[in-house]
Amino acid sequence: MTQSTAQKTEQTGQQPKPHVLNLPLGAARVDREPHSYERWLIAKLMRMAGSPPIRFRLWNGDVIEPNGQEARFVLQLTDPKALYSLVANPNLAFGDLYSAGRLDVEGELPDLMEALYRSVHAARQSWPKWLDALWRNHNPRSTGISEAKENIHHHYDLGNEFYRLWLDRAEMQYTCAYYEQPDLTLEQAQLAKLEHVCRKLRLKPGMTVVEAGCGWGGLARYMARHYGVRVHSYNISREQLAYAREEARQQKLDHLIDYVEDDYRNIEGQYDAFVSIGMLEHVGKENYPALSDLIKRSLKPDGIALLHSIGRNRPMLMNAWIEKRIFPGAYPPSIGEFMEICEHGDFSVLDVENLRLHYAQTLTHWMERFDENKDRVSEMYDEHFTRAWRMYLAGSIAAFQAGALQLFQVVFTHGDNNHLPRNRQDLYITPAAPEDV
Amino acid sequence: MTQSTAQKTEQTGQQPKPHVLNLPLGAARVDREPHSYERWLIAKLMRMAGSPPIRFRLWNGDVIEPNGQEARFVLQLTDPKALYSLVANPNLAFGDLYSAGRLDVEGELPDLMEALYRSVHAARQSWPKWLDALWRNHNPRSTGISEAKENIHHHYDLGNEFYRLWLDRAEMQYTCAYYEQPDLTLEQAQLAKLEHVCRKLRLKPGMTVVEAGCGWGGLARYMARHYGVRVHSYNISREQLAYAREEARQQKLDHLIDYVEDDYRNIEGQYDAFVSIGMLEHVGKENYPALSDLIKRSLKPDGIALLHSIGRNRPMLMNAWIEKRIFPGAYPPSIGEFMEICEHGDFSVLDVENLRLHYAQTLTHWMERFDENKDRVSEMYDEHFTRAWRMYLAGSIAAFQAGALQLFQVVFTHGDNNHLPRNRQDLYITPAAPEDV
């Protein structure tokens, strides 16, 4: 255990929990001949998955090429049981098997995952009902106040040290960056995102802002530093808040920022702006009316609200593996579902922007840095954890790249507010990204 | 009948139909004393309407001030029956009585209507169920192919001569303009709208565009002239198409534009862009899946679609008077309802912009010109028609001003299209409005 994780453990009073099954890697290895029905199962599985360009290498070295077409990837299985769990519940098993080293990939993992997303998306239209039911993702777990604390702790309290290895060095942003220009660095793009959000909120010095879910507090510090506003930022991750407060102190911004350790549902007061970057995914649909009521009462009559969230083109459950192993309780809404928040509160939507491909690029930058620090991560946790995290990053790149996930920024106001920005020209007058970071 | 309306009648083979009841103005005038329960009814009516700042002047000259507060407007009634129909069905009766000269207003009509919209919107939360049912707007009439033809003829075939009196002189746009700067003329703002739409579609020379509902064809000509694209524009209003074709011929753009007299549902071919400005309001919710399918098959894999429509903050029926007298079949969707189109077709929404206050300004410009030409309109039709149209324009200004109506531009693509504009910077590089028109 490193010094910093030791410190962290002391602060939170709890051991950080790597959340994948902890079997020794490749423990299930078997080398018997595959049965003929196992070959048939693979052919069937690949047909149901829309015939992605994949070849299999089985536990005994046999190669199976299910499709006539040229395979671009090889999936290697260490044992027959890996095949059976893949067939029974591919959404969950693919990630678990990869994490456990029982499934391996030749070829770029994000590219393979993207090919899978695309072929499954096309194929599932013609799945029989029983298959659709069998391979269905499960409902997300509860996001009540106490469960939310547990859900968030599970992911965000893994240790600031860990996230520092691969997030941007400017403001530790664990949300989609804004690649205003294609060649921006991760640091530039994350600062451009913060700037873009501030512009959408039309901040002016002296205004007050409330933030629901503040991560390591970078947006609040950016707002205080560049716009001279007063920010109240809520978060239930103690790890993140400790970092956020220390940073604000060091940057002499603590007189402008209150980092509050509390659930967003307990926000009090009225503000010129309500902002939430990357929290809605964790809110849970059943809490949308309450979130709407909260924004209704927290936003001044002329105030502007912005929610930034992962989303979908149409309602669909979160991938089972991600929900179970990475983001408990996560549910990315379609815009139609998102509108339940806006309609419930009689809000008026001014602006929706979709930054889907920006998230693919952000994740690609994260994964590059993660891979550079793989050994360090395995030292901090173990190799299962490292593989699980690679699967999560690669799968997320693929999902945004294939259009399975979207990234929405939605700006809205009270329905009777006529003090609106005339248009969006003011967002684009100067570059949002700093020249050098 | 003027020469041009005579020509028009000849072309369409049908008399244009002014569509308000044709009693002589003020024919119902009565001067008896009001009963005490009539005074009580007025007080009750105003309380249910949220106590707007209105004073009544009754048929015999008696003045009733239902609220303690200062009245900013006077409603004058010519007869007791006017009061009864107002109480029974205010949404429908207000416009009908005004058109018939049985209700008159002292004060600016749009301001009165806005005050009414705001006070009723606040008050209706606490209406008893029976009142909500009594004052409910009715369902819009059908928008099947044959009914749609009738619905559109009803409004848009009133005569190009009529619309020319008060629409912009640049391109006869009968949809929301884009006031990029607050002091633009109507002509500049309408051309800026066309430019803004073209930019959102990222048009390049040689591309092909299909337009559903083209009005007098201005967008198609603008696209052909400024972007060198080839446009197929569909419309079922013969009057408008005759004008559109003649204009294209005179501007030597007819080799680039096909104006097609047909229902949008019969669109054929595949295009780089699908655009529809101000038609969705007439499509009817029951036709959204078919519209979605149509866009799905008409849009090339990398194509961009844009729908521009009047909308709502939450689902709500169209005002009864507008639906009955002005726009048969009209239904402005909320974004949530709008998303039925996008979700059905697995489209990905890139951009939503709300231009609500731009429509209030557009309508204000239209009403100023309409008022300048009031006598001319009464000559062409009659005074009922003129009053009905004023009510329509004033009520629409009020609805956009009060937030009862919204104006959405929604940009979307196929869900698996990755050839997306990086961001929206390109929409704002130079002013969209021409300097002099």
C-alpha cells in the first residue's frame, strides 16, 4: 500500500475496494479438445452477435473462424466454462472474463468493442424474444440517499492517487472534455469544457452558483478563478472533497467556494446558476421529479441551469457489466427521458448540445495514460483490477464511437423567464481552450 | 375582388374562404342593465383567470373592476350573451367575440393577451377538475393526407397578395426569423434565419436537399443561390407553389430547384440534408412515426436533418380558437414529444436551439405591417377577417412572450453517423444577417 492510499484509508476509515472477483488470473485454464457442440455454440453466438469480424482461439489452441469474412480480431478463451458464460450472459461475462484473464483479445480492445457494438446493434432487431430476454441488461440498483452514498463510494473513493495517474493534470476532470480543436491536449480540452460550461451559464462576477456533484472540485475553482462567482458545490465522495478543499486553499479560492459533503437532494438556498456535470447518470430515473423540484426551488427567477450527462438515443438499460462492476445504479437517459426533468418543472429548454465524439476522444486520452501507468495500477490494486479498468475504458470508447452512448449538455431556465441570452454567438467569440497548459 | 385574387381564384378553381363567422360587426348589441349574477359571473371568471389587470365595460356602459389592483386594460362587451360564451368556453369565445366585434379591448392587444396567458397559467394549477374539463382545448382534427390538404388550403391559400402585405419583402418567410442582433429589420432577420439553417445543415456545393413544406419557396432559393445545392421542395399549397416557381424562374434558379406539389409523405430519393421549417406543427402526433420513417429512408448515411417547429415546454393541446379558426390540425409538440420522431428512427440529436423570443419579435414586426395595411385587408376580405387576424397575431406574440409557446430547431443525424461537425463554432464565424436588405 502506498503512502497516499494509506492516508486515504485513514481519512475514510475504510479500505478501498477493488470490485472485481479476485481469482488468480487464468486459474481456470483447461486444454482438452473442444466438443463439436462447443464449436456449434460459437458459430451460433457469432451469428446472433451480427457476425463481427472475430476469430476464436480455444483453450487447446484450435482456431475457429465463424464467418467467411476476414477477421480483424482474435478472441482467446482459456476454458470451456468461459464459453458457456459468454453464451448465457454476454453483456456481463465479456467484461468479467476479460478481467479474470479467461478471455483475451488480439487487436485493439476499443476497436474490437466498437465492432461488437455495431454488429450487435444491427443484429438485435431480429433476435427472437427469448434471446432478447436472456441477454437483457438488468435494472440498475437503487439510488436512494443511503444507496447513492454506497454507489458513489464504490467508484469515486478508489483513491485520488489512482485517478491522478490518468486524468488531466489541470483540474482532475472525470467527465467529457471539449475538443474545440482536434489536436488539443487532454488538459486544454478539459479546461475548454469548463470554459464552455461557464459561457453557457452566462456567469458574471458576483453571481452565485450551486453545483450538484462536484468531483474533485475543478469546475468550482475555475468559476471562482475566472468569473469571480461564489460557488456551493455538493458531493458525497469524501476522498474527492478532501482534495477539492485542499486545492481551493492552495489556490486561495476558499473564500469563494463552499465544498459541502452532502447529498444533492439537501441543497438549500437560491442561486443564479444550477450546474451538474456528470451526476445525472447516477441520479436514477425514479429521482427525476425530485431533482426537478430541487432545481425549481434552487434557481432564481432569471437563473440558468445546465445538466451535462451521458445519454442515449433511445431508452435502454445500462450495460450489465458496467452497472455491476463499475457504476452501480447508473442509468444514462435519452433526451426524451431527460425531458421528464424539464417538463415536470415547467422549465424551458434553451440549448441541447451533443458531445458524443468528444467523449470518445477524452476516453482515448485517458486510456493512453492508463496504459502508461498499468504496472503502477497493478501494484496499487492487482491485475484483475487493471484489466477490469482497461475493459471499462475501452468499452466506453467503443460505446461513444459506435453511438451506443451520447453526451448531452442541456441548458434550461424557468418557463416564464424572459431574460434570456439572445443567441449562442457569445459562446464562440474567442477560443474556449487556453493556448498553453 | 382585386385582380390578383381574381387570378388566384382562377388558378385554384376555388374561392378563398375567410374562415370566421360572418355576422355584421356588433350586431348583437344590447343595452339593458346587467343582472347581479352577471356581475358575480365576471368576478368569478376573473378570479379563475388568476385576476389579470382587467376592468370590464358592459353593454350599458357600467364599469366593473373585479380586482383591487390597478387595471391596465378594459374589456368591453356588447351584449350579455358574449359574457356567457366567455364563461362557457373562454379559449374559443375570446377570439370569436373579438373577431365579431362583440368584445373590444382598450390597451395594446398583445400586452393584454400576455397578461392573460401569464395569469391563467399560474391560476390553472388550482382549478377544480370540472373547470379544467370545461375550459379544456379540444383535440386537433385529423391530419391524414386528404385532411392535411384541406387544413393547409384553409390557411395558406388565402392569397399570396394577402401575405405579401405583411410578410418580409425578401423571401416571404411565414416562420420565425432570427434576430441575431436586436435591431435587425424583418428582412434581415428572415435572411439570417435562412443562413442559420443552411449553416446548421453544413451545406456544400453539389449537395442535395429535400424540403418538407416549403411555403413560398424562399429557403430553397436561398440554398440554391448561396450554397449551390440542388433542392427538392414539397408543398401541398398550390398558391404558394405558383409563386415559388415563378420566383425561381425569375432568379434563374429553376435548374437547381424542383418544387413538387405533393404531400411530404410521398418524398422519394436520398439526400444529403432533410429540412422542414414550420411544417411539424401541422403534421399531427399520430404521424410522427411515419415522418421518422420517411426521414430515415430519405437521408443519406452521412446526412443531416433539421426540423424547425413551434413547440411547448410540456405537452398541451393547441389553443382552441387557433386550432378551429386559424390552423386546423395544428399541434405544437414538447421536446419530449418531438423525441418520439428521433427515438423511433434511432436518430442522434446533435443540437436543439430555442428561438422563442425571436418569434415574438417576428410576430411584432408582422403585426406592425398588418396594422399598416388593415384597411386593405378589410377591402380584400372583410372586417371580421381583419379582426380575427389581428387576434391571431396578437395572441401569438403573447404566447411566445409569456412562454406558452416555444420555437425549436432540432438538428439530428443517423445514430451511427460519425461524420459530425466537431462543434458549433462554424455557425458563428461571420454574421448570418446581410448588412443591407
